[in-house]
Amino acid sequence: MVVVSNKAKSGIEAYLVPSPDVVKRVRDSGRTELADRLSLIGTDVKITIAYQDVPRGLGHAVACARQAVGNESFAVLLPDELMGDASLLSQMWKMHDAGGKHVVGLKQVPMSEVSAYGCVNTTGAPDKDGVVTVTGVVEKPAINEAPSDLILIGRYVLGADMFDMLDTLAPAKGGEILLTDALLMAATAGNLLGVVSDIDRHDTGTPMGWLQAVIEIALKRKDVGAELSTWLEGRFK
């Protein structure tokens, strides 16, 4: 796993490395199961931190991971987009492995929402598995200029050649390197597929989205869900 971060955000890096003192305190308090889970941090998955010292857009952030990723296909998961499970990403990986094309996760939304996201053109309707060929990509279009109601939802499976495409890009307005510009290059070359999914999704990039995610995820938890549901029902009686 490669985490693209900033050196000023030391808390993220600290969260991803082992903390024997914390594990010991938790174990000594009798919470053995939690201690066992905490002891796996930094050992069950190899984690590499790649630094993006200047915020220059998502494309630049992806490019910062090039050395760590090497000449391999990779997935990009935006941390502020939470999915209900891994089914979409699993399907995208299988599609990429089968045909070698770049694959993006898509979702149909009301047209009033498209200007907050990357939006795509496609050829025809999705097949029975939700798969479409993507022919164009636009970053946060005006509603009246949006090519469709299908948006990018923060899940990408990309080939290593995506790094080369990112290297050729000139900065967009604001000095950012946009991943959508590289995806447009792939689409123009006939090398981009999309999967339209109705997977549970939470966009935590806004205060309301974050609150909704916290509540909905908490309601599904076995340890607190029932109690929270009862409390919420009481609040609205």
C-alpha cells in the first residue's frame, strides 16, 4: 500500500506504524482482541509513504507514487470516498487483468450534482455488468455542459503507462495536474472502461457528507448500531 501524504501531516504516518507501547497498555487492560488487531498495524501490509509536498492536484499526487509503485498496475482509492464493500474494486481489477485497459468506477447522480465531480462520456448504455466504454472525461463541468449524469467516484484501476501520460500533462487552471486529463488521453485512445455501480457510497468531502457517513456506518455496526438507532428514534419523537 502506498499512502500519498504531506510531511506536515505527521499524524497520518504515525497512525500507520506499529506502536508497541499502545498495544501493551491495551493488552494489560484486558482488551486482548483489540490488542491483537492493533499489533498487526504495519506488519500485515507493507505501507510506503510517498510525499506530495505541494498540493498540485490528484494527477500530481498519483505521479508522486510512481517510484513506490514501479512498473505495475495499481489502484487509486480516494480516502474521502467511502464504499460499502470491496465488490466494485474487485470487479474493476478483474476487468483490467482481462483486457489491460484502465478502469474507473462510475455512479449515476442527479444532474444537479455533476459539477462537483469528474464526469464522463460513454458509448451506449451499460451492459448487464454495468460496464461501459468511456470516450470522454470532463473535470467538474457546468451542469449545462456535462456530457452525462455519470460521475467518477474515487476508484481507479490503472496501468503503469498512466504515469507516462501524467508526465506529459501541462498544469491546468490553478496549476494543478488533473488525473481527469490523463484519463481523457486514455479514453481518446480507446483504452478506458467504466463500471457503473449502485454500491453504497459516502462522499466525506463535505461536512454533511461526513456526518451522513458517520451515522450510516455507525448504524450498521453490531456494537453500537441498535443503541444509536434507538437514540435517534427518541430524538425525533
